[in-house]
Amino acid sequence: MSTVKEKIELLHKKDAEANLGGGADAITKQHERGKLSARERLQLLFDNGYYQEFNKLVENSGRKISSIAGRKMPGDGMVTACGPINGRIAYVASQDFTIMGGSLGEMHAWKMSEAMLKSLKNGCPFIAINDSGGARIQEAIFSLRGYGEAFYHNTALSGIVPQISIIAGPCAGGAAYSPALMDFIIMVKNTGKLFITGPAVIKGVTGEVVSDEELGGAMAHATKSGNIHFVAENDNHAIEITKQLLSYLPQNNTETTPSYGDGSIDIIEYPDLNTIIPDDPKEPYNMLDVINKIVDPGSVLEVKQFWATNILTCFARMNGETIGIIANQPCVKAGCLDIDASDKASEHIRFCNAFDIPIVTFVDVPGFLPGVQQEHGGIIRHGAKMLFSYSASTVPKITVVIRKAYGGAYLAMCAKSLGADRTAAWPTAEIAVMGSEGAVAVLNAKELKEASDPAARKKELLKEYEDKWQTPYPAAEYGLIDAVIEPVKTREYISVCLQTLKNKREVRPAKKHGLIPM
Ligand code: HXC
């Protein structure tokens, strides 16, 4: 019979063993790969490095069909914990690469699912730190069940608590679908790798030769696939981004976002907003400069900064309160909406609506991008996602038309008829079915053909059209917009809108769910 002292010593021994994961040498190897260990990541993430671990002493399940039954595997390669991040609790599952390459076995998966269920029950964000060789080959079918359960729980959490995935190592095969089911993916450059089939399999099947970084590195996903939301330089940076992102988000779908204001409106006017739009309507400008002169200084956090850059999706603050922003970017593809831009915007709108974040939309859109590739790629289906997302959103929606607002793309950028609660236009706004060149070509083709001086007549017709339609006033006269505002007054206008829409309640008939075009 052991003494109490011996029993306590045994506990300390087990705890120390668990803390070491795959052992000191394996941790050194992890550092040499440019990565932190699973627990070092948690220490950085939680306030003062403090967290409460659960299921720490879980071991490998030792299924008799597995060739690794009986092998010592502290925590089964998974560290699960909760603790405060900027004073608010989050639940985290951090894969331990020092144990069998962080591969996912039965108990590893069970621990992850437990952490998810705890985050759901307690209404706290769930964060997964991925660094894994995927399904643990020796535990085959149990690994597959584990992934299935992770996907199921990711889906159960969706729209209830924010879910953030950090890709800090390999994340390949079916494993990539758990991050894909979460709300945000933050990926570390060089060490993070995300793909369904790696370079070797691709070479064997299609003959294509590609490096793992080119195929599934952070910049490939940030610029080409659009699968990820943020790029981090290293593990520390990924954790900084996670904390910054959480600072904009509520704990769950029934709570409000964190407030950094005192409820009053802080009026800041940048006089150069009045001159930021070039006199030539074809000349581009940077919409980020406009946004930065309207929201709280330094508060913009761009989401998917490097993909579909013809549209901007951001979080920001107004008077210390979180807002979501969708804005056309006139210096890329003239701010046209295309397939990727529609998907990017729709995702952001849906997230903001699910978590009660007011949406502010800044419009300068000449239309949907014309082209065979766009049509055959399904721009109708993708563009419809934006119409659906805005129409289905019940959060406060404020739209400011900065310059061009043409045709269907004007509607897709949250026009009043799509349920915008407040709509304003700058005096530079052009709200019309199409631009003057296109309109004159359609309406006056016959007249121009017969004109004695077609060029001079066309110039006159263009001017007539522009004077009549390329202004905000016809829309204002018929109540299609609520107000025409001086650019410098935009912050004040939006601030008042946000305050007066704070108690917005929009009740719609109950249904199981709508059918967003996919
Ligand atoms: C068991 C694994 C493993 C796995 C790695 N290890 N992946 N063990 N199952 N899936 C082990 C290695 O054998 C090694 O053990 C240790 O982890 C570290 O791996 P290394 O290869 O030394 O590390 P590194 O060079 O950094 O390479 C990491 C890696 C590579 C790129 C992840 O290990 C790799 O390619 N692994 C296999 C990936 C894979 O094919 N996974 C299955 C995917 S299918 P020792 O004992 O030597 O230290 C899948 C289906 C899911 O996931 C479907 C869900 C729906």
C-alpha cells in the first residue's frame, strides 16, 4: 500500500511525463523545424500563460487491432485546455507533433471532440491548433471515425460559437476539412501545409510537379485558393492574430461583441475625404484610405487580404464597437464583382449576421465582371450568394454609395431594396442601370447611325445621360437612398445609424433554413 506522499509523487511523475509529450529530444526537433510545441503555443495564447488542461492523462486507446497497442503516448498527441484570452475564456485543442507526428488516433480525436462540446456548452470560442500527419495509420478506422466526429461537431458549433483554426504544421488529406468547416483559418508561412493530396500523389496521378509550399503553403492559399483568412510569419504571429481577431468577436451568438467605447459618439472629420474621389470617374483610388478615415483610427482588420482583392472584407470599430465591412476596391478590376469576390463577401456577411455584427457596405461598383470565364464559372450562382446573404441578414445594415453603383451589382452591394436599414450616397455617387457609354449605345444606336456628325452627337447624348443619371439625386428624389451626405460627415452619419439601429429586431416567419445558392 503506497503512502499519501508516494501517491502525490506518482501524480507529479505522471504530470511531468504528460508535460513532456514525446520527450525533450522531440521538442528540440520541433523547435528545429521552426515550430513551438503544443503547450508552448497554449502558454502564448492564454493570458499570463495560464490555462486549465483537461484529459491530460489520457493514453492511447490500445485497440488490439492496432500495431501500436501498448505504446506510451502521453495525452495521445493532443492537448486540450481552456483559459482566458484577453480576459475571456476560450477552449483549445492543440495537436502535439512530438507524439507520432500529431497523428489523429481514437483518443486524440475524442479529446478534440470533448473540447468542442465544452466550448459549445459554455458558449466560448473554439480554437484548433493543427500540426499533424493526419489519420494515425495504425488506428485506421478509429481515426476515420474521429475525423467524422470532428466534422460533425464543427458543424454543430457553427453559428453558435466562433471557431478559429491555426495551421501551424502539416494538415493534409481529410484532416483539412475540419479547418474548412471553421470560421477562420490562420496559416503559418513555411511550416503550415494544407492540402487534400500532396505533391507525390499528384505527380503519380496527373504528372504535375509542384512543391508542397507551392501547392499548399500559406501564400498559395492566401492568394490562389482563398481557403485561408490570415497569413502569419510564425507561430507567435499566428497567436497574435488569433487574439486580435477574438477582440472583435462575441463569445457566442447570444452575446454582444466586446465594447471598447463609452457609448458616446466620437466625431472625427478628415477634410481630405471631400477630395479623395478623383474628378475623372474612371480614375481609381484606394477604398482602404476611405475606410481608414471613417472608422476608429487603427481599427481595421482585413480578412482574406490577399484573395479576391477587388472586394474588401474587414472588421473595424466605430466608437469602440465592432462592425463588419464589405467594400468594393476600385483599384483592382475597377471594383467589379466576380465569382471570388462574391464568395468572399458572402462568407463575411454570413459570419457577421450569425454573430450579430452590424454590416457597413461601401459601394463603388461598375457591375459584375463580364466574360465567358465568369459566365461559365457560374457568376450567376455565385453572385446570387451575395443577394441571398444580404437579404437574409437581420443585423443592422448601413450602405454608403461612394461612386459607381450600377445595375445588379448595385443591388448586390446591399441596396435599400435588399433590406439595408440606412442608405446614403456621397455627391459623387452614380446610381444607374449602367454607365453612359453602354446606355447611349443601346438607347441611341439608330439616331447615332443617322446623325450628320455621330461623334459630336454621341458626346451630347453622353453628357445628357451623365447629367441626368450619374448623380445620386434621382435615387434620392424617389427614396431609393435616405440621404446625400458630404463625405467628411460619413463617420457621424454611420455612428448615428449604428446607435439608432442598436435595438433592431427583425422577425421573419420560422423555417428550418433557407436555401442559399451553392
Ligand atoms: C502514424 C505518423 C503519421 C501518421 C507521421 N507519423 N504521420 N504516424 N500515422 N499519419 C509519424 C512518423 O512516422 C514519425 O514517427 C513522426 O510521426 C514524425 O514524422 P516525420 O515524418 O519524421 O516528420 P516530418 O519529416 O516533419 O514529416 C511530417 C509529415 C510526414 C509530412 C506529416 O510524416 C507524412 O507525410 N506523414 C504521413 C501523412 C499521411 O499520409 N497521413 C495520412 C493522411 S490520410 P517516428 O517514430 O519516426 O518519430 C488522412 C485521411 C483522413 O488523413 C480522412 C479523414 C476523413
